[in-house]
Amino acid sequence: MTGTSVSRTEGPGRWLAKVATEVLSPYTVLIAMPFVVGAATQERQAEALWWAAALAVFSSFIPWVLIMGGALRGRWEGHHVRNREGRRTPLIICGSSVIAVTVLMAVFDAPSSMQALGVAELVLLAVTVGVTFGFKWKISIHAAVASAAALVTAVLYGLAWHWLWLLVLLVGWSRVRVNDHDLPQVIGGTLLGLVGGALFVGIA
């Protein structure tokens, strides 16, 4: 391990960074966001919340189980897939799972807000795949999901929820602090999330 790596991953703040990376991970946020959107749905709200549960399972729980299993078998570096080269299969898993639930929502005419969230997640994943393997750059998915969630929540629930941007900053800092990303990768992920959040707002 180099001196630079030690300085970035040890010392004061490391514990907070690791906690933030886990507690505010895409897996966690993608479980919460469908219910945030479903609760704000004015028409067919009960139905929207049922679909929120389905979207949470398909976009977070199923990918987490499969990606964690691959990590335990050593197929990639950890459940956050720290190595860019190892992201191919995990991204395919995520994409396939979100496609499946988005198609189901379209077939069964789920509330438009839930369908819009599924489409926004697919677009975010598609861009992530393009950047990761087209440009060979490890954009921060943590930052992307966090900024998209903050934007969508603030739009749906009002100005009082703009404090969530502090959590976006915390997520970005934590990813650099644990040495999983550099600052440009975090900024790129944050901008991607803003695009994804704006897409949801535009089509919901």
C-alpha cells in the first residue's frame, strides 16, 4: 500500500466516511426512493405504494443479493464493486432487474410516477454503462443516486427538503475519503444524478 493510500483511508474521519458510504449507499437510497415517490403520488396512491415495493425489490434488493454473492466469491471487489473492470456483470444485473420491473409496470399500467422512476433509473444505468466501459472511467454511482434522490425529493416535497444536499456532499466526501473515487468521478456522478432526477421530474 502506498503512502498516499494510507493517508486517504486512515486517520480521523475514516469511520464516518465508511458509515456514510454504507448507510447512504445506492442500495439503501433505491429502497427508500420508490416509497418517497409513491407517497407523493396524488392519484392511485395505494397502488403506487405497492409498485414502490416492487421497484425497491427489483432495483435494490435483488441486485444487492446477487452482487454480494459475487463479491463473496471474489468475482469483483466488494459489494460496491470498487474495481471498474468488475462492474460489467453487476451493471448487467442491475439493468436487467430494473428493465423487468419497468416492463411489468408498463404492462399492468402502474401509476405514471412509478413508471417514470423506473425509466429514470434505466437511463441513469445506461449512461453509467457507457461511461464505465466506453470512456473507461469509474463514475461514482453513490453520488449519482444521492443527487438524483435529493433533487426528486426536494421537488416533490418542497424547500424544506433541500437539506438533503448536505447528505449529497457527505456521500461525495466519503467516496473520496475511503479511496474508492477521486473528486472528478464524484462530481461526474453528481451531475449525472441531477440529469436523472430532472428526467424523472420532466416525465412524471
